[in-house]
Amino acid sequence: RLSPPGVVPQMGRRPRWIVDYTWSGVNADTLPLAPVEAMQFGHALDRILREIMLADPRLGPVKLLKVDLSDGFYRVHLNVDDIAKLGVVFPTRPGEEPLVALPLVLPMGWKNSP
């Protein structure tokens, strides 16, 4: 299947490139294999503070690290059999050959991306 690319504007940051997998029906046909609780959005501060509060003091002070994972999706490899299902078609001029990209890593815009 082929899906079109898109861009999501980000306030104060560079725009985020995604693929519209709803257009080709890939998202609708994706089986939700991950448990719902694995896809946690929001309340990050509450979860961090809870873990700090419950930390075992015998193990020493809690240390935190802030990491920018803006490209973290691009570090998760796809199953070889699924690569062709997540193809991206780029716009071309009339009469030009279609330009298709096949992702080797987890793309932004897919329903099961974390």
C-alpha cells in the first residue's frame, strides 16, 4: 500500500514529518496488539513524581536524565514482511515516474507507533 506524506506544525520547533496511514487504510487494518496501558500520553510529571516517591532510599538518591527523543521512532526496526505495507508515495509532476520510499524503521503516523 502507498500512503502520502504530511507535515505537522510544531510551535517553537521544527515541523514534524509524518505519513498519513489513514488515507490508505493501513491504520484501520492494523491490529492493536499493544496493551492500551502501554500507550501512555500525558501525566508524565505525575508518573515521574510517583516513581521518585516510591523509590527505595537504600539504593541512593534518585537521579533524572532528560533526553530528546524526537527521532526515537526512527531507531525501531520493522519486520521485513511489513515494510511494503508502509510505503510512502511522494508527489511528482504529471508524466514523471512515482517516487516511493519504503521505511526500514518505525514511521511517524502509523497507529501502533509509540
